Amino acid sequence: MRLAILFLLGFLLSQIATLLTTVYLHRSSTHKSVSFNPVVEFFMQMILWLTTSINRREWASVHLRHHAFTDIKGDPHSPILLGFWRVQLGNLFLYLKAAKDEETLWYGRNLKLTWAEKTIFRSPYLGLTLGILLACYIFGIWQGLLVSFIHTLLYLFFLNNLVNGWCHVRGYKNFLAAAAFNNRFIAMITAGEGFHNNHHWRPGRPKLSVKKNEFDIGWGFIKILSFFNLAKV
């Protein structure tokens, strides 16, 4: 299998994980702006477990604290306070530190994990291991390892970091009083998350775009599920 195809597969895998991060972890679990059919929710949890192994309560806690202290003392990953490169390159480590802090976890105290999350998807290490083994089974051993590595590199050290890093220091604003900035290219590769100024304007709004020339892929995905009665805004 050619290297270009493997890189493309790794990128597509990171895009799937990013899409589910924004629609399920962010818009649904954290801001309660959309809910999903239980079967759809189960598969979202399973895919995120295999590709990221993120704890939903921890993710919501860190993000809610970010909204409570946006770019001021207390923000767990502000490039304004910590420096651009520290967040752009080290966002993962800032997240892991905040996710173990009791003050941070207080923000997600009301989020209840599902039965599947507390039993089947409980171990993050098992989830990642099974995800890598599945990739190796589908693509071959070294090909699966490479696809998994590319996905991990993009998801943990590039895509998420662009939103928390770049979108807090540069871009355009639709709402001057709101924190952060918008970037159309970043929005395109993060399923809409690059419209960060719009999000900080109204965090509970399920649609992150506000103008006709802003396209929110995550919102399009939600609308498709809504059409089939699998999601409710």
C-alpha cells in the first residue's frame, strides 16, 4: 500500500475522531445543545474509545473551565497566558494536567457517564490497543501502525492544538466582545471548531458558523442525523 494512501487513511481517521469530538464531546456532552439516539451515542462512544480513549467527563470539565476563565488566570490552555508555542505544541500535556485537577473536574460534576462507558469502554489503554490492533488487521501490521501514528500525531498534536492555540491569537472576529478568533481553513479541517470566536460568542449554540461563507461540517452532520430522527437539537 502506497505511503500517500496510508497518510490519507491516517488523516481520514483523525477527521472522524475530530468530527465526533465536536458533535458529541463538545456540542452534546459539554454544552447540551444537541442529543443523539442511544444507539448512535453508543457507536460514537465506541469509535472515540478506539481512536482517542478520552474520558468524556474529563474532557467536558477541562472545556468548561476554559469557558469560565477564558484567557485569564485559571484557563488550562490559554496561549495568551502560557505562550503560543507551549499551547500549540503541548496542548495534550496541558489537558492531561488539567484533567487530573480536582478544581477542574468540579466543572463536569453533573455529567453522568453511560453504562457502556463505565463497563465496556472503561479502560483507555484497552481502547487504544484494540484500535491499533484493528488497524493492523485491516491494513497490515506496519501499515496499520503507520496509519495509527499519523492519526495520533494529527489529532493530539495538530488539529486540537490549532483551535486552542492559533484560534486564540490570530484570525478574524464576527463578535468583537467575544474571545478568540475564526479561521476558515482550521474550521474546514476541524469539523467547524475553527469558528472559535462564534463559539465563544454563544457557547450553547449547536451551529458554530454564523455567515453564509462559513461552513460548519459538524452542523451538517447533525442536520443529517436530525433528518433521520437520530439527533435532536
